[in-house]
Amino acid sequence: MTGPAYRGALCHSSLAAIAADAVHGDRVLAAVDPRHLVVIRTASKLAWIPAVALDDLMAAYLDEAGGAGYLDFWRRYTLGSVDSPLFGALFNGALRIFGRSPAGLLKWIGRAWEVTTHEYGHIEVDTDPEVVVIRVLDIPAAGRRPTVPLSTQASVIGVIEFTDRVPLVTAETADFTHTGAYTITARWE
């Protein structure tokens, strides 16, 4: 596979979560090019699926649910992923090493990115016990959609909530469409 892509397992689980959404699911699925849905449904969980398929699905969800609804969807998706085949082993490994520390668990967000994306930029993480700064860099032009930083922000919120802390998470996206980079800053109470 060449070009930006997502792991099939991520696409499958995202599609399943949207299809199960009683409020928005049907309208989101109706708004997406059916060819994208076929590509996701027929690919193996280990396959690389062209990024446009999931990106278009997530854009349709954002259009339907709005920013707050989108953030909530991905926050819940992240919380539900801690036991999934794709993220479970990674998450359990982080728990064994760092415990339920938000800073410790967020150190591994770059690993989750590496497992789920191909030619879709990379992540740098700076941590200390009270703040984590996540820089996402080199997102290709076709992937510079509002859903990308929102998904990262919501995932960080979900990880912090998993630790029974109150998340205080901001996103700096002002130059994202031009540079392919954004920053998520995470604190918690």
C-alpha cells in the first residue's frame, strides 16, 4: 500500500460504532460514498485501507453531530477501545508500566498512531507528571481535515477519563491546513 492509509481494524471498529449510533448513525452512513463503506467492510482487519474512506466517514459524522457530538463520539470510542483487539494489548502494556497515570498512558499515544496509520504523519510526545504536549506532524494535504485533530483531542480526553481524572485538553490547530501540524496540550485535575 502506498499513500495515506488506516489499519482495517480501526476502520471496522469506527464503522461499527457509527452504525450502532442510534441518534446519528443512519444519516451518517447515508451521507458517505457507498464505495467507501464497501472498502471498509470487505478489507481484512490487518489491511491498510486508503485514508479517504475513513476520513470521509468521520467528516460525515462531524457534519451530522457537530463538534461537541464528534468529540463525545471519539471520547466514548477511546474508552471502549481499551479492551479491543487492536488497542487492548498496547493499553494493557502501558498500564503495567505506568499504572493509571495520565502522563504515562499518554506517552504511548504515538505507538497507537503507528499501529493504526500508514504515511499519515507522526507524533512527538513530551510529558511531565502534570502536563503532556502531543505534537502531530506531517499530516498529508488530503488528510488535513478538522476531524483529525478533533479525533486526537477526544482520544486524549478519553484516556484521561479512564484514569478517573478530569481532563483539561486544548488543541492548537491554527496552521494545521497549511503545515499539516497541530498540538494537543493535556492537563487534568
